[in-house]
Amino acid sequence: MKKITIAIDGFSSCGKSTMAKDLAREIGYIYVDTGAMYRCVTLFALRNSLFDADGSIKTAELENRMEQIDISFTLNAATGMPEACLNGENVEREIRTMEVSSHVSPVAALPFVRQALVAQQQRMGKEKGIVMDGRDIGTTVFPDAELKVYVTADAEVRAKRRFDELTAKGMAADYDSILANVKERDYIDSHREVSPLTKAADAIELDNSHMTLEEQKQWLMDRYREAAI
């Protein structure tokens, strides 16, 4: 089979990362979680007081400090999964908190943030053999990807998944707050000026609201085999 680029886009908490990670591991591809990259920038902004009291971003200050942000991934030997690092520190747990979740969409909508991270993502995928998930992979980062998947699910289902994920990790979680955050992020991601979340014309849509993980894995593997022939 030929080596291809696989772009998986979709709404927050719809299982994109889990699907992409599993597929990459199964077929021996490199996996890149672009959402984690935007979360790292958000965590940097939170740690460095780059948000005003009303939650608005100190845009000029963040833009001036973008060069101080180095994002990389390290492989967790126990799980076999890549984990995000911010300036050499493993922050995989920190970037999954509700505090980061509630601030990430406005940060990801900033043109200078997207420009910096898209350029880095394109460098990562230059040699193909990569699975990348996010909001604009099939439309902006890799418009020529051989396989594009657009994932969606009901907001209530996604909120319940996020709630279960956080509680399983022993982290505080409130379903109603998570549901409100999911809907808010959907709106921001779909209406931002730069690279909004949209389905690429040649993407295959997957509504996984009522699918098991095994059904999703099989569906995605079938699409990969069709694209890589």
C-alpha cells in the first residue's frame, strides 16, 4: 500500500483523537494531535497571565511571546501514545482541564496562532505516513490529503464522553458546564474568521453518536484501505 496523509476533522469531544491514535498505531503511521498544540498555547497564556479578568486575550502580548512557545510530543512507553510537551515539560494532563478547554477556542481563532501552528503541522507531514486530527486539517493544513474524514456526534453525547473521561482521570467535572462548553466551542470553531471548522468537499462524514469504539475503528480502517490502494 502507498504511504498517504490522513486528515481527521470534527467537533470537540467527538472521539477524533482516539480514532486517529488507534489508526496510526495500527498502520505504523505518525500521529499528531493538533488540538493538543492549541491547548499548549492556551496553557502558556494562562500560566503567563495573558488573559484579562473578563477572559479576553492579551493578543499583542501573546503574539510577541509566540517564539517562546516550543511544542513537541513524547512517547509514553506504558501506553504507546504520544503526549504533549510545552517547552520540554510534559503537560498532557494539564492541557485537558476544563480551564484550558474553556479558553482554547478563542486562542485557536487568532490568525497568528493558526499561522504558526499550521506551518509546524505542514512540516511534520511533509513525508506523508501521518494521521493528523483537528479542525482544519483537510481544508487548510493538508487540502491534498488522500483520506479526509469529518467526524460529528450529538452535543449531549460528546459532553457525556468528556465528563466520563475527566472523572475516570479523577478530575473534577460537571456535566452541565461541559455541555455548555461543548456548544460554545462548536459555535466559535464554526464561525471564526480564519480556517473555520467546515467539512471539506471531498471528506467522508462519520456520525459516531451511537457507534462503539470497535465499530469506529473498523470503519476507519476500511476507509484507509480504500484510500491507500
